[in-house]
Amino acid sequence: MRISTTIFLTDETITPVRLARELEQRGFAGLYLPEHTHIPVERATPFPAGGELPAEYGRTLDPFVALGQVAAVTERLGIGTGVALIAQHDPIVLAKQVATLDHVSGGRFTLGVGFGWNVEEAADHAVVWRTRRELGRERIHLMRALWAQEPTAYDGEFGVTVRASHAHPKPAGGAPRTLLGGAAGPKLFGQIAEYADGWLPIGGRGLTESLPVLRARWEEAGRDPAALQVVPYAVLPSPGKLAHYAELGCDEVVLQLPPADERSVLKILDEYAQYL
């Protein structure tokens, strides 16, 4: 099982370069970074985990800029978003960013995408909340049209369109691995089966019950059963948890690092070394 990591990198934490070098030197498989463009002060949306929203959500580095630094100072470390808020992006610009990161990293990029939880943040991006999933789906399809080897147009139902265009560079493998984040449910599982490579379940709880449902939906869509990738995300590890994920067929797990200074993060990496 590959052991990757995620962290809220901010202007107050360990730097992307320092963390990247330490992860690769120690043998970790990858680094995934979350995304929040801003956190409106006047917010009615509750924090999904309960309680007060942690301060790091409003200080998060842009994941694509930070991952560019990470790619530049490593050779083997996987890089990815966990997750990019797809509905909040111009998909033509995002397609270029993703393709460039995958190109300069030699195919190491994983596009983890999600549909968000913060209604006020999304509203400032002109996202109509009830249609965010459909909008995100169309933006993925548009991006894949731009990544196609031949100029390909896309015309969606939500104003998501692009003319057949010359768009380079291309992602190293034609398209990066794409994983959807979110809670288990028929809408999410339907979209995973339609156009993604797998699922990023936060915390990894409930997989014993939900994985058979996802696998059934995946096979109903005509997908290869062996191709489905499920990557438990933001996990606080224990030997029992990792053994359980391995039994369920998970080939990768993403461990949560604290949004802390260099000394604190390196101490946690020392503790996590037992799982490598």
C-alpha cells in the first residue's frame, strides 16, 4: 500500500519545498493539497466537521502554485489536489494548469476534485449551489476535450463550452488520474462511474458498507472492476485502519498532517514512518 500525505499548507506552516523534500527522502508516495480561495466572514454554512472553522481554511496556499514548487524539487513524489473545487474554476484555465503540472512533473499529478461545502464561498464564484455537481461534471468533460490529441469541441448544458482548439501541453498520459471526493451516495457514485478513476472518501469511515454499492454502480456502467481506485483520504492512521483498507483492496491511503511549523510536521512524519 502506498502511503501519501495531505496538509493545509499556509503562510504560517512548513513550506512546500521543505515538506516535499522530506517526504521524498523518507519514502512517502505523494502529497495532496486542499483548496479554498477565501472564506467569507459572514457565513451561514456550518463547518461539516462541527464546531468552529479552523483558521487554516482561510490561509490555505493555492494548491497549483504550491504543487509546482513541489514538482520542481522532487523526482518521484506524486502530487495532487485533495480537492480542487471544480465548480469554482474557469475550466479552460484549469485544464491548462492541470496539463502543465502533469507535464512538468512527468505524469505525477492526480486531479482530486470536489463540489464544495461552503455555500458563501461558491456564491462569490457565481456558482448556483443546486447545480454545482452538474456544472463540475461538464467542466471535467470540457477539460478532457482540451486534453484530447485532436482538436475537440464541447458544448454543455450549463454554458460550459469550448471550440475545437489547439491546447498544449497535454497531460503526460492523455489525462491525469481523476478522483472524486465527497460523501457516499447515488449522485456521487453515478458520477464516479461515469467519468472518474475512483473515489477519495474523507476519513475512510463506512467503506465496508459503501464500497460494494460503488463497485456495483461502477460495473453497471461497464467499467473494468479492477480499474476502480478507492483512496481513503485525510486519515489519522493506526495499524488496524491500514490493514482494514488493504483488505478492502485500497492500494493507497492519504494520511493527515497538521497545519503546523516545520518542527511539528517533521515529528509527525517520524511517527508515520512506521507505516511505510
